[in-house]
Amino acid sequence: MQKDTAAKMLRYRWIIFLILALAYFFVYFHRLSLSIVADDLAQTFNTTASVLGLLGSVYFYIYAFMQIPAGLLSDSLGPRKIVTFFLLIASAGSALFGFAPSIEIAFVGRILVGFGVAMVFIPTMKILSQWFRAHEFASMAGILNAVGGAGVMAATWLLALMTDRFGWRISFELIGAATFIIAVLAWLIISDRPQDRGWPSIPEIDSKESGANATTAKPMSLWEGARHVVGEKYFWPVAIWFFFDCGIFFGFGALWSGPYLMHVYEMTKAQAGAILSMIAWGMIIGSPFLGYLSDKLLKSRKKPFIICTSILVAIFLIFNLFPKDISPGLLSLLFFIFSVTSSAIVIVAFTTVKELFPVEIAGTSVGTVNLFPFLGGAVFMPFLGRVLDAYPKADTGGYSPEAYETLLLVLLVVSVAALVCTFFIKETFQD
């Protein structure tokens, strides 16, 4: 009977994962959705590009601000309640955005969306830490990140198809309805822990199979857990690595790589977009691969860090040696590898942070470190823009090749700094 109960629990966790993955799909969908409807919004609200830029950036500011609260609330109130409640907020925000009669109301809708989806990833990590074994965690995080990559793809071509057929307003109302359904499913199906359904915990199952006794960690208070995270010396190499690595990914991959291809290689938007689509494929393919590599092949967290960041340094070395003489085929390959080594690798980073601390404060630890990727993006996006502005513009109106050469040199230096951090990261894998 005990074996049947354990088998039932191990099957049920995949249903929980499916619902959480669908929620995470919409996190990335909302993150990039405005790029498709920007022209429609400008015409509807008769507004400027700078206002639309602010409308888009609101999401990132809210998302970054909510990461530490997401961890603290997940560890105190429970991740199921947090995911459900904030998905309802995201649903209402998306619907309000679709109905918005003015740009001011559109801002309110976008802010609600930001608040809502900001509280998905950290509670998901908390739930996965309870339903999956430690040596399965990186693989599951990799699959989750791949679903995020699918959200990136959907935010471009799928939303474009929806807006062509239904218009942008109905499209966002449909997205809100889909988010509402996921929130209801989350409340009805998800449980914080197997024990909440009367099933044995993962440690209890493993201890019965091995004959050992399951150990129970001493519970920590909310602020005790927060102090424990920031007081851990091995937390900071990962946090600083996150700052540099995601500063590179957001600053170059999500912003200045498109202008680089169009200004230096004189590509059209369509040509540049085709190459940049490899970033999404890098997340989709690279995330589960790196999770499997870390969990099953290398059986290490530190080695994937060092390998991927070393390759990232090599990529920017190539860009610096050949800033305007790379073939389109090789550029596509380089951007795919760039995505794997700067974006997909973060699943190993989150796994490392989770393993540094007791599972009871998994939300707090992952939430605290998740502040640093967005801080990196917030710093490096405008900083790289200032690097480009330091040079006179070309006759065509774009930035000069010399400006991009300096930008690429800065990125090479930053990637080396990220590589240095990897040597100070603690190996947390335990077989």
C-alpha cells in the first residue's frame, strides 16, 4: 500500500508541474508582448515612443521589486496561495489593459500584470523543491526555463497572429481569461507539499527505499531565514555572477544586439529578427540540456558554471576579433550558443542557491538572488547605451562600427568578471 501511495504521489507531481509551467509560459509572454503591439498602442492612444518605452519598462521595475517579497511570502504563507492570488491579479491586469480607454488605464493594467506574474517563478521553485528530489531539481528547472523560451516565441508569432485576427484589445482579454483559468487550476490542484495530501514526503520515500531515517530540518522564522541567506558567504559569488551574466544577456541580447546587426551588418529588421530568434531556441533547447548535464552527466553545479561562462568569454572574444566580418550562418550559431551560456545556464544558478540553504527557506533564497539578474539588466541596458552615445552617429543615423567595437570590448571584460566569480562558487551537488 505504501508503494502505491508513493507511486501516486510521484505521478501527481507532474500535473502540478504542468500547471506551474503554463503559468510560467505567460510570465515570458507578458514580458515581451508589447513589442508586437507597440504600433497599435501608439495609434490607439496617440502617444509617443518614450511613453510606450516607459509602459514596457514598468513590468521590469515591478518584477525586480517583488522578488524578495515573493520569497518571503512563499516561505511564510505558502506558494500555492501566492501563485493563485497573484495570477488572479495578472488576469485582471491583462483584461484591464485590453479594455483600457486611455494610456493611463493601460499603465494601471500593465502594473497589475507586472505584480501578478512577478510572483510565479519563486513560488514555483519552492513547490518543485518539495515535490522533486535534489538531483532532479536542475532538470525540472531546465524544462521550466524551456517553457519560458516557448513563451518568448509565442509573444512574437502567436500574438502577431492573434492581433491580426482579433485585434490587440480582444487578444489581451483572451490572455487574461487564460490566466484566470490557470489561477483556478492552481488553487484546485496544486499543493505546497505531498504531506498536504496525506502522502509521504520525498525524503520519507527515499528513506524507506534505502532503509535510512528521514531527517527533519529545524524550522526558521521569516527574518531568521532572510538573515541566513545574506549572511552566507557562498551566496554572494552566485549573486554577483548573476549581476554580470544577466547584465550581458539583458543589455546585449535583449536590447542592443538588434541594432548591432542592423547598424554594423546593415541587416533589415526581418534578417536581424531571424538571427535573434536563436536566443529563444537557445533557451528552449539549452535549458533542459544543461539541467540534464548538471544532474546526470557531470553531477556538478560548479562545472557547468565554469564551462558555460568560459564559452561566453570565447564568444565575445570572437566578436571582438571579427566585429563586422562574421557570416549570417555563424552569427546564428553564435547567438544560439550565447543564449545557452548566458540565459539557459541560470537554471543551474538557481539550483545552486536552492541547495546552499535548507529547503524551508528555498523561496527566500531564490527570491533574494533573483533580484540580481534584473539589477544587472537595469544597470547594463542604459550603461551600454551611454557607451554608444559616446561616439558620433554614422551618416545613416545609426551608431558607428567603432561604437559597437567599444561596446563589445566592455562585454568581453564583463564576461571575464563573470568567469572569475564561477571559481568562487561552492559545489553543492550531492549524489
